[in-house]
Amino acid sequence: MTPPDRSASGASDTTHIVLTFDNNRLASALFGQFDQNLALIEQKLGVDARARGNQVAIRGDATATDHARRTLDFLYERLQSGSEIAASDVEGAIRMAIASDDQLIFPTMERKGKMALAQISTRKKTLVARTPTQDAYIRAMERSELVFGIGPAGTGKTYLAVAHAAQLLERGAIDRIILSRPAVEAGERLGFLPGDMKEKVDPYLRPLYDALYDMMPGDKVERAITAGVIEIAPLAFMRGRTLTNAVVILDEAQNTTSMQMKMFLTRLGENARMIVTGDPSQIDLPRGVKSGLVEALRILKGVEGVITCRFRDVDVVRHPLVARIVRAYDADSTMIDESGKPDPR
């Protein structure tokens, strides 16, 4: 890609740049069908972006224009590497370009002013961070033995955890993946469900399976489960075990009791990594039962080797409406007093 051609404009606070991309086919994919990717950039950043051949002229506020340039640079590099891009990738790149201005919090500007975002790669798929918190989360999983991913649904905390585990398994860095999730009932009374233990807990672990099948070929997942390389372990069955050479993922951890959480965390063995995900606002435990996740976050705060990544509504990467739903529920919860009755205000 050739450097941008910058020209002066009538307004001192307006910048006009022209970006030229060497590969016409990739430039077309970058701009999107009917320039839909450029339209999304215009909508999100408030700039004017007009394509002509393999060039795009961008005009707008200097900061916004630079964000647009970073976004397009990054997406073009992804296309050059053989990846495809969708609207969600464009939105993610825009978020990261905006966040990259704050270098104290988010060190994305690592290569000559271009974004270098954390990513997870397997033979089947490559995931690139779409929000600053996702970037921090991926980097935390790479360097820490115990990571908490806390926040609302749709932020990618569970999906990225499973993807990270699949990546390490493919690389041979670990021997197995262990997936665990408490049943909705805190006591995990699964006996009434039909089938063997795997069939009993499958409904609770479906999101973890879905992520596995996204990152690994289906036949390999099935063989790994049969061979015990990927293990489905109800939380109650962890007691007494020492887990080594593995990535252990505990999902929906807000529904663990204090005793269950302590038991789980103390299973950590040699060359093992634990990733604990949950949403403290979605606790399904019986009234009066303390959440083991909430307690663990308090007790382990500041403990060396433990990293907590807190996702917020702005990190939701599913549908834009999901973020608005999360914000609405969060706002409503502030109007409820401890008795559970609406605040008269």
C-alpha cells in the first residue's frame, strides 16, 4: 500500500487523505460489496470515504480520519494474510483504532504507527481482538496461569477461552482440555437426566462445544473427546484431582458456591492453566448462597499470577442490540433496592 496523499482543505480542523492499495482485488474486498465497509466506517467515525478504483479518499476531523486510516490499514493486512473480513471485523477494527489512542491502557501501536492486535490462531480459524478488553484478555491468557474473564453475555469471554485452549492443544503446549460448568442447580443434581454423564452435562456445556467446533475440525473434536484429550467434567467431579498439562475452563462460574470455587482453584497442577469466566449479574444460586466467583475476585485481588479482565457493555460483539439490552438492564438494576422492590425514585 502506498503512503496517503495528504492535501490541505478549507477548514483548519478538517483533514483529507487518499489511500492507495496495490492489489485491486483485495482493495475491492476491503471496501466491501457496494462499498458497504466504507459506509460502516463513515457511520461509526463520522468521516466521508469515497472509493475510486484501488484508492479511497477520506475527509473529516483529523482524529477520525486517522482512525479510518488505521482501520483500513489493519483490515488490508488481514486480507493480505489470506483472511476474509465481515462487517463484524470492520466494527472491531474501528473500535481498536479508536482505543489505540490511549497508549497507557492499550499498547496497540507497536509497528510504525500500525495496530498490532492480539490474536488466536488454529489450523481452522484465526480470531483477532475486536475490543481493547478482548486484546488484554488474550494477552493475559498467554502469560498467566489463572485468568478471570468477567462480564456480560456476548463479549467473547468464553469463546476466546476455548479458542486459546484449542490453540495450545494444537501446538502441543498442553496434553488436554478440560471443560467444566456448574449446572443451574448449585448442588448439580444431574441424576434425573437421562443418559451417561456426558449426555447429562452436554446441555450445560453446549456453548463450549460450539466454540471447539469453530476452532477445530469436527472429526478431530470427536476423536479428542473419545480419547479423553478433551474432557467434559462436571464441577462436582473435580474434587480430589490434580490437573496437570492442561487448560481447564470453568464457565458460568457465578453459579459456583464458595466451597466449589475454592475446590476448583486448588486443582491447579504443573503446566496447567485455568480460565474462569462468568457474569456476576446473572447469579442463579438460591437466595442467601454466596457466589464463589464474587468471593474469589475479592480474595484473590492483587495476588501475583492472577489476572482479572472485566468486560463491559461496550465490549459486546454479538449484535449491537445486545449491548443496548445489557445497558438497559444495568441501568434498571441501580433502581432496585436490597429488598428487591423498585426504588421509589
